[in-house]
Amino acid sequence: MHLRSGRLAAWLAASLIAAAASAGAQSILPDEPDWVEAEAPPPPAFSLDRLVDVDVDRQGSLRYGVDPETIRIGEDGVVRYVMVARSNTGAMTAMYEALRCSTGEYKLYARYNVDRWTPVGTPQWQSLWESSRVKYPLAFARQGGCDNRAPPTTVRDIVHRLKSPGTVLHPF
């Protein structure tokens, strides 16, 4: 009996350590094992004149904005949008992306450079927290792209939150 209780204690300790490590990484386990992503439509046209700012890094050299006319909330719960990054020198690039709020992930479908879209070879879902270099999807999720772990109900809700300074939704 003493040997069993020792093994049980060791197993419980290992389980607690693993749980603490995964909580520290802030990963969200998929809560919908049968979920299937709908086919993403082609990148939509966007306009620099309609951009709504996304506050990513006030000290950085790039300004980010999303064109509200490109935001779509799919029946699969995915929020798709075009994010534009502009430098102080006038250089510009755009990204056609998606957020999956329930799992805290984003996906890049295509990049826009020199007047054309270039699709990403095999788009993959990536954690919003794992990249210290790519911060704008997390900023967009926090400022209105997600309603906590759910997609917002309407595009109007997203735009309203983006235009309301200081709005930060959690857990993102």
C-alpha cells in the first residue's frame, strides 16, 4: 500500500507541474473537436482611406489598420479581415488573415505587395501568444476582433470597439 500511495503522489505532482506549465504558456485547448474551417474566400479588395487603427506598438515604426469593409464573421466562427501595415516612409503591405477566437489562434492566407495578392503556400493556425515578432493579430483580437473567446456578434461591434480607445477584451 505504501508503494502505491508513493506512485500516486508522484503521478499527482507530475500532473500538477504539467498543468502549471501549460497554463503559463496560455494555450487554449480546442473546445470543439469536430470543428471544421470553412473554405476561405479570396482576399477582398481594401482601401487605405477606410482603415481603422489597431494600436500595436506606439514606439514602433509601423502603423497598423484594418479596413472594416473586409471584416467577415464566418459561420465557422472565424473572423477574416485585411490588416494593413504602413511605414513612416510610405511603404505598405497588407495581410489577409483570420482569427479563431475560441482557440486563441490566427492564420495568414495571403500577403499584398506591389499591387497583387500572393497566397501563403499552406496556411497554418498559429498561437496568438507564441510570436514575439508578430504582435498585430493579438492586438486586433484584444481590441475588438474577438469577444473574449468568441467571435463578436457583428462587424459593427468590432469597428465600434476599435474606435473606442482603451477597449481591451480578455483573456487575450
